[in-house]
Amino acid sequence: MKLSIEIFPPKNGDTREIATSFLRAGASHISVTYGAGGSDQLLSKQESLSLAILGVPVTAHITVAGQTRQEVDEILSVWHRAGIRRFVALRGDGDGPGQPFTPHPDGYPSSIELIERIAQMGALQISVAAYPNGHPDSRSPDADLDFLKRKEDAGATEAITQFFFSADTYLRFRDRCAAAGIGLDIIPGIMPVFDFGKVASFARKCGEPIPSWVADRFDGLEEKPEMHYQVAAATAASLCERLASESVSRVHLYSCNRVDLTLAIARLITAGLERFGKLDA
Ligand code: FAD
């Protein structure tokens, strides 16, 4: 199974070291998130650039939220000059927690115009976000799919999903995309439960349900980090194994910069997975 691994630029860490360890573990690309604003955004711009200059295969995330067109175009052209040709093109979120997205008066109005702009630059890959359980801003599941189709028509080349915990959620979504005439590869986004409390809070914000069996697995493990870690690795790997048995050939791991956990999962899903479940292997 192929994998891309997402990191966020650490404030006090060595991005290069993290990226290198993920590449050694089999990641084809390191995708670098774009900060929601201020110093986080600056750090993202710099880290994607520095990794590219060092020769790391980078996929740079970019959002339009809170920025003028000129600001977005400037960073895109700096990255382009540094050889970055793979992007995750996003709208981003509103200013504060729970705030609705409002386009900057001089900015790109939505992800669609950003995708068109990146496509004009001759990008090799334009990934966009997809939401198997629907995005909280969508009027309906069908409207959400219509919008994903618009992203494809604007130039997106693949979609990476929001995280989910049940393979059936992904498989149903993939079927719905195909039925809606969406030809993009739908890459499952896998979030290891590195800390149940944090992941549950993140899931609530994104409107993602956490199945009770996932909560049960981590119940009582708050003070048992080693067991929590092992259960997290096994849970993410078994989800990937089920997806592999349904012809999924690539996943996107949201590492949240948890290096050891991500490396363990990467090993579980890249080594020997093609033989998984075959009695004679
Ligand atoms: P869009 O898809 O453009 O819009 C969100 C939803 O709103 C759509 O799915 C659609 O249902 C509805 N909608 C929007 N506009 C319209 C319209 N004109 N007509 C009808 N419906 C509409 N955030 C960051 O800040 N930095 C990151 O690096 C980052 N990386 C991410 C990577 C992935 C793989 C994912 C899944 C998310 C990431 N996010 C990131 C979070 C993302 O910014 C949020 O989920 C945000 O709320 C939506 O961004 P989007 O590009 O999916 O929005």
C-alpha cells in the first residue's frame, strides 16, 4: 500500500528530521499543512519551501482564508520557483472557533478559484478535501458531492478525505462519488487516535462521529500511554487492512507529528500487507 504522510510545521522541532523518517518508512510525499493564520501561516510557508529546497518531495497545503489574492499568489509563485508542483488546495476556516468562513474582500472567494489558479500554474497534483460524512457547511450530502464535482471540474486531480473510523463510511462515500460521476481518486485520510481526548475534541469540531467501539477501545487508557499507543497503531492498521481488501492502494496518514506511532502504522501497512489474509502466504 502506498502512503502520503501529513505533518504540521513544528514550532520547536526539526521538520527535516521528521520528514526524513517518514520518507524512510515508505511515504511517497510529505504533505505540510498550512497554518490558520499569523505566525503559523508564516511557518508553513517557510517549512514547505525549506523542505523543497532540501529535495524532500513536498505537497504544500494552502488555504484562501484571511488572505488577499496577492498574498496567496505570491507564496504559490515562491513555491513554484522552488520546484513544488503538488498542492492541497483548500478554502480554510473562519477566523475563530465556530466562526463561519467569510472570504477576504480582496481574496479568492472559495476553494474553486484557488484550484483554477493552481491548475493554470501547471501543477502536477492538486488534491482537495472530501467529506465522507459531509462538511458542516454543506446544505446536504448531495450538495456536498456537487461541490466536490465542481472542484474536479476546476482542475483537482485527487481528493483526500476527512478522517473517519469505519471503513464502511469510506466505501459508501466512494460509491456515491462514482455514482455522481466524480472520477477523482478518493484517498482515505487516516487519523491515528494518538490521544483519545484530543482526537474526540477535534472530531466534534469537524462534525465527525466517533463510533462507540472506538471510544470503548480507548476507555481507561488515559494513564496507560504505552497501551494507548499500541491500541492506536492496531486500530489504524486494521482500518487500512480492511481498505486494502477493498482495492484501496493508497492512504494519507494524518501524523499529527506523532513520529513513533506513525512509523509503527506505516510499517504495519506497508510491510507484507499484500499477503495479509492469505493463508498460504
Ligand atoms: P470547501 O470544500 O471549499 O468548502 C467546504 C464545504 O462547504 C464544501 O464541501 C461544500 O459543502 C460547502 N461549500 C463551500 N462553498 C460552497 C458553494 N459556493 N456552494 C455550495 N457549497 C459550498 N485546514 C487548514 O487550515 N490548513 C490545512 O493545511 C488543512 N489541510 C486539510 C487537509 C485535508 C485533507 C482536509 C480534509 C482538511 C484540511 N483542512 C486544513 C481543514 C479545512 O480547511 C476545513 O475542513 C475547511 O472547513 C474546509 O476547507 P475545504 O477546502 O474543504 O472547503
